Amino acid sequence: MESGIGKSAAEWFLQAEYDLDTAEYMFDGGRYFYSVFMCHLAIEKALKGLHVARLLSEPPRTHNLTYLAGGLDVKVPSETDAFLSVLSGLSVPTRYPDDLKRLAREFDRSRSERVLTQTRETLKWIRTQLPS
């Protein structure tokens, strides 16, 4: 644990990887919208780990990925920023579905696979922003 900070950056990234593995497991099991939810969680934790690594302070207590990325003093590529915005908007519906059957239809294999692929790419980009 780093002085004055709860979780270390390494712990945030360890949990992000675990959540990505869980997203892949959910995807393989056909639980597509849960896979999307776990993708959101993986990126959220990686951004919080990046916050700790770059700013040496507690990350904000938010689930908003765009907000988290915006507070990091990094240039977010436009396609990554767009993905963070979309994924951020999916957090609540995939966490607390109003209509389980509708959500399951909306997040089919193809859509969820695209989110999973973009999540892997985004996590790679986040790691490139770690200080040397």
C-alpha cells in the first residue's frame, strides 16, 4: 500500500485484469450483458489504477469512465474517448436491468464481442500511459 492511498496502482490493475477475465468467462458462457458490465468494471479499475500511478492520490469515487479519464492529464485518443463514453452509458442498464429479456436481446454475441475487443484495446492503451 502506498502512503496515504488506499489501493495501490498495482492492485487496481490486478483487479482490472481479473474483471477482464470474468468478462471473457461471461461472454463464453453466453451471459453477454454481464460481459459488457464486467468490461466497464475492468476499465474503471484500470483508470483508477492509472490515477493512483500518475497523481499519487485516491481516485474519484465514480463509475463515469469519461470523467475518470478526463482527470488524468493524458491525451485520450478520440476513438478511445468515444468508447469510454458509450461504455459509461451502459453501466447502469447492465448493472440494474429494467427488462432482463430485452437487455439480453439488445446485447447479443456480436455486440458484446465488439465491446470486449474494444475493452482489451483500451486496457492496453491505459497501460501505455503509466509513468516509467
